[in-house]
Amino acid sequence: MSLTQDEQSPRAEARGGAAAPAAPPRPPTAKPKARPRKRKTSWKTALKRDWQLYTLAIVPLIFFLIFKYGPMVGNVIAFRRFRPGGSIFGDEWVGLRYIEMFIQDPSFWHVFTNTAVLGSLTMVVCFPLPIVLALMLNEVRQQYFKKLVQSISYLPHFLSIVIIVGMVMQLLSLEGTVNQVIGAFGGEGIPFLQRAEWFRFIYVGSEVWQTVGWGTILYLAALTSIDDSLYEAAKIDGAGRWRQTWHVTLPGIRPTMVTLLILNIGMFLNVGFEKVFLLYNPLTYETADVISTYLYRVGLVSNNLSYATAIGLFQALIGLVMVLSANLISRRTTGTSLW
């Protein structure tokens, strides 16, 4: 028969044993204090507090409104018939007539193929070369030689496209430096600028010369943000220079690489109009004619602005889809994206 605690305690005292003292009650556990929520600053308060900083954005906003967003209203003439001297928004609604025209036009798809090939070659060649040059310059320990290489590689970026094209023409003409070198070795002169098969090589080569040095600046700036302790830890683990570059340097500049790659993909079909327009001629139309030059001839020379607007709208939509797709793939695979 079991006894309760009150019945057991007198028996324990009768046996001469002291009763066990009752355990003191536990103090109630204090509830953790909730962190005070940060009050969201309204845009009116932020504008009133930092209005001096926001005024710096007025000029860029005005520029984008006038020269970027304002012209978008003119895209309506891709669906309306535009006649010179009439309304700037077209005279009559024609629907998808101009879009069907360029879809069924074989010359447009030939131009589209040229643009895609030139854009692919430019991105494949010109995108990795600044990374390679930045990694090579990062390993140079003689500051004088490093600054000399940087100055020589940056210089073409500050020259206008007209000067760049003029220098290319002087070098590749029949009596230019390149043909003189070929003649010195017993070869015959090559009319580079009059042969369609040489145009893509000339265009991509001039792009490399003009842009690689300037693109290196971004990667050199990204290299300075890598923690030196990572290289020390890699040395302790026995990693050589190649392993350090692969496991420390490249992951350190990966966000910059991904950002520039997404931007380059967005400009995939926007092959430079000025350089192509100055370099090409009717003999090289087969490989040199791109969407931008085709739009110039169709829209301004032939005065068919509605048809040219429809093609330009199609090109812009493709660029938008490519940017969104590249950004989504990058965010899901590498965790880095523009937004």
C-alpha cells in the first residue's frame, strides 16, 4: 500500500531522520524580449532627408526619359502605316502586316544570320580575353612593366571609331603595311577590304584591339577585393599558382564575370552600326550586312520607316528575352544575377 508524501514525512521524523527539505520552486523563465522592428522610412522622409543626393539623379533621369523611353512611343508605327508629312503615329492601322513582311523576307534572315554570327564571334573572343589579360597583369610584380602594358592596351579605347576604322583601312589596303609584309616574303597582295570572307576576321580583330584593354580595368578592380588570407590558406594546403587561380581568383571575380556576361548577351544582336557601316561595301554585303545597317538602308534610304520599326522592335524583344533568360539561368546555377 503506497503512502502519500504527507503520510511519509511523520514516519521519517519518528525514526529520527530529518525530513528532506522541499526543493525551492524554479523561477519562471523570462521570455526573450522581441527585437524592436525597424520602422520603414517612407520615401517622403528619405527624400526630405537626402534631397541633395537625389538631385544628382535628375540629369540622368531626364536623359533616359528623352532619349530612351520617349522614343518607345514611336514603336506604334510598326503596326500603323507611316507616310512622310503625316502623323508621327501613322495614318492607318495595319496590324501585323510589317511583321509578316520581314518574317517572309529571305534577305532579312540572311542579315539576321550575319548579325548572329558576328555577335557570337565577338562575345566568344572578346569576353574571355580581358579576364586572361587581367589575370596575367595580376601576376606581374614589376610595376613599371605592368603600367606600360596597361597604358598600351587602354589607349585604343580613347580613339574614336572613325580613327580606328581609318587605321584598319591603312593597314589592310593593297599598299598597306600588312600587304607590304606579305610582299616582302614573296607573297601577293590580298584585297582584305574587298573580300567578304575576310570581313568577320577584320571586325572581330578590331574589336579585340579596341575593347580588351579597357575591359581589363573592371577585372583588375575585382581582383583587389579578394582577401589575401584565402591565398595564404591555399598555399598552406599546397596549392600552386594554377590551383590558386582556379579555386581562389576565378571564384572571387565570378560576380563581375556573370554580370558582364549577362550584359553582353543582351547586346548580342546590337552589333556596332558605326564600325560596320564604315568598313563594309557592296562587295562584302554577303557577310558584313547586319540588322543595324539593313535598317538604315530600309528605313532612312528607302524611307520605309514602319517596316524598319517592326524589325527594330523584333530585335529589341529578342534582346530582352535573352537578358531575362541569362539572368534566370545564372541565378539558379551560380547564385549571381543582376536582380
